[in-house]
Amino acid sequence: MSDDYELEFWDHFEDLSSRLRKILYALIIVMVLVMSLPSDFSKIWQLDFNDYTLLITDLMQMFQNTLLPEGVTLIAFNWLDSFYIYFVICFVISFLICLPYIAYQLYGFLAPAIYANEKRVLFTFITLFVLLFLIGVAYAYFVLVPMTFTVLYKFVYQTNVMPFYSVKDFFELIAFGLFGSGLFYTFPLVLYLLVTIDLIIIDDLKEMRRHIFVALSALTAIITPDPTPVSMLLMTIPFYILFELSILILSRIMRNKPDRVLDAGFNAAQELLARTEETE
């Protein structure tokens, strides 16, 4: 390994570590702000700290009012449950706020190593990733999570059991549902990467529709807490629609692009033929 290569490696490593530190500092700063902000911002300008209600407290109450079925009571089984939930909500909100900044730092790290046309593709990829992730989060918050709680509550109601739930489990399910749905919705971009680097052929994706649907159904059945097929269908159907749309869009995008595998084989054949002619 040459000295120049070692210097270049450590320069990249230092740049990456610097950007990761910036992301960490941004998350910490935003978390501190989110944890300390009042629900009424006018109290900050007026320096009025009487009846100081934290914004996170109101958000926790909002989550309970919008997502918790009527008649359900949340209880804390541990002294630290409330603090743990407070921290988790702060982290989730801070991460969503910092998501564009995180994407910007990742773009800044990768941009010097790629060409101008590739920079546009990378910028589009990161933008679409953030957008699809937020769409998945919104879908989980307004559709998936409320329906899951409603179905689970129906089972409790049918068994004549008092509906007392752990506050920790309630908010963990919300956080897991939001992040899981957000990541699920970014799957079309994963397909795009796999197709563009020739790891997967579009025709193979079309032939594997049934297998992918079965595998997806099994995966959603495992990760969803609802024992009924309701949550599974709520995850599987939109995801499969995205899969079909991805195949349609990728087919149009890749239609006019040359096959890099065939081009590489053709170039190798030409080089081999040229060497043969030289030896003769």
C-alpha cells in the first residue's frame, strides 16, 4: 500500500468522522431543545416559568388522545418508564427534524468522489429517500398504528379483561411502527440501486412476483404485533403496490440504457480478438 493511498484513506476517514460528529452534535442540540421547549412559546419571551408545561408532555398527551382507543388506561410498571418514554419521543422527533441535515452530511461526504451527473443522481436519491421515509411515517401514524391499537383492543374487549396497558409498550409500539413503516417505504430505492448495478434484472423481478409477495406477507406477519391479518394487510398491500410501481418505473428508465454486462463482454471480446491478431 503506497503512502499516497494511506494519506487519502485517512483523509476520507477524518472527513467521515468529522461529519458523523456534526450529526451527533446536531442530534444532541436538537434533543436538548425538544426536551426543554414549553408547549406555550410565549412563556419564553415573557420569561414566565409559572405552570411551565413541556412540549413533549403535550405531545405525549396528543399521542394518547389520537392513537389510544377510548376506555384504555396506561400505567407505568417501573419508576423509569415515564423518563424512558420521554427520552424515546425526544429522540424520534429530533431524528426526524435532523433527517435533512443527516442527508446533507452524507451527500457532502460522497459528492467529492463522484462525477457531476452522478451528484445529481445521488442528490435525487437522498431527497427521495427522505421523502419516502416521511410518507411511510405519516402512513403509520394516521392508518397503521391506530388500526393496530383498535384491533388489539377489540380482543381485550371480547375477553372481558380490564384494558390496562403498559405506557412503555404503548410508545415503543408507536416508535417501532413509525420507523418500520418509514424504512419499508424506501424499498423502491433499494430496488433501483440493485437494478442499476446489475445485481438484479428487471425480468427476474417480474418473474419473482409471487415469491416476493409470499416472503413479504411472512415478514409483515412476524414484525406486526397484531395477531390478526389486519396489520399485515395494511403493511403488505401498500408495499406491494410500491413494488409494482417500482418495476414499471424501472422498466421505463432502463429501457433506453445499454446493458453494461453485454457491453463489458463485447469489449472483452474485442480486446481478446485484437491480442490474437497481434500474436499472429
